[in-house]
Amino acid sequence: MNSVSDLEIYQRFAAMAEELDGMAKRGGSLIGGTALSTACRTLRGMAAAIYEHSLAVSEEDGLPQ
């Protein structure tokens, strides 16, 4: 079974959020735009959580948390 690194997940979520943000900015219906914006914020939040809990470097020891 292939494992996926935290970095790969972070990068994918960030890329998906950028894509959804671009779609939301291009327009569409109010409902569609709201759904895309909400999904974008959700993905950015998940990416931020991965970064903060797994990829961020601790100021104390210089190692990932």
C-alpha cells in the first residue's frame, strides 16, 4: 500500500483551494459561487491544520512539530 505524506496532502489541498477560488471568481450562480467559496475556505483550513500540526518548524528546536 502506498503511503501519502503530510506534505503531499497539504500541497493537494492548497492546489484544490486555488482551483475552487478561481472558479468562484469567474462567476456563476449565487448558490454555486457560495458553495465554491465555502469549499475553498474549508480546504484552506484543512491545509493550514496540516501545516500547523505536522509541517511547521518549532522555534524552540528547529524540528517539525
